[in-house]
Amino acid sequence: MRARTCLAAILIAGPAMAQDDNRAELIRGLCQPDGCDEFSIVSIDPVRTVPEGSLKRTRLKTFHASYSGRVPRAEEAGYVYCSPTKPAVIAEKQGRTVGILLAPFATEDSRETMRKYTNFIATYFAICHGSEAGKAAVRDLRGTAQSLGYRVPAARAQVVDLKRAEDILPAPAQPVAGKAAPRPAQEAQARHDDEAPVPPGEIPED
């Protein structure tokens, strides 16, 4: 009898524990009077890595949480450019590709402007540094970026139009006049030596 009671308790507790585990994976973004935007990471796929950072293709499952409960929304695909000097989220919507250039140490953005970028801030830091960093950045963007070694001189966040996500990457250096361009093998070796792992919602108007 006691064994059956314990088994029943485990079976009842199982779904609740699983629900708590799933809830722990959610990152909360912008909160408004009608509820909060939340998301979980479905997939992260590396696209290209350069010395300045790493471009990743992302897929997120979005939710809207309110007093009425949590409502699943559509999955959203996009890109994130993980870079300590040019952090960016790239969103593709209605045929438009834009880069949201984050400014963790902004001095010209108002509090309302920063609120507008909350979902992108949460997305960026969760993708590049893990879910805990995403949550921390929503609470304290400047402190989180500083603790992770970011060096972003921009005084304000920006929205720039792109033809494709890869356009966010820095342009390749042009060979100096009179100096031969490196051969492919040399270039690949140099890139290998220099590379190091570096630590989407509505598109805001610029």
C-alpha cells in the first residue's frame, strides 16, 4: 500500500517537475501592462566566424505570458552576430533584412528607446552567452556587457538595412599596394590562428 502511494506521488510530481524544467529555459524580454514577451532557444547554427566575432543562425520559440497564462506564438528565425565590439541581431521580416546594432554603453538612448530593444538584448546575450546572461542583460545591460568584456563605442543603438545577414560582417581587408595578397592556404592558416570563440519580435524604427 505504501509503495503504491509513493508511486502515485512520483507520477503526479513528474509532469510538474518537467514543467518547471521547461520554464527554466524561458528567457523573458519586454514586459508591458498586458503581459511579457518570452522565448526559448530552439536551435543555434554557426554560419561564419571571423576574428571580430561569429555569425550564428537562430530559431526561437516565442510566448506571451500574462495573468491568463502562457500562450505559445510562432517560431522566429534570424541571426545574431556575437562580437564584443559590434553586437547585433539580424531580423528578416516581410522581405526586409535589418541589423539591430546594440549599444550596451549608450549615452544618447532614452529609457523608452532602450525598452524598445529589450527583446533584442535578451536574444543577443542568451544566444551568445547563455540563458542566464540573457536574463541578466535585461536587468542590467551595462553591467552584464562590462563583465563580459564588451568594448562598444556607439553612443546609441541603430537599425541598418542589409541585403543579407552576412553583410553585418566586417569587409575583408584590402591588400596593401605593392604587397601580394596572401595565398588561399596562407589566408586559411592565418584565419585559423586568429579565430577565437567570442563571447527578434517587431523590428524597431530607426
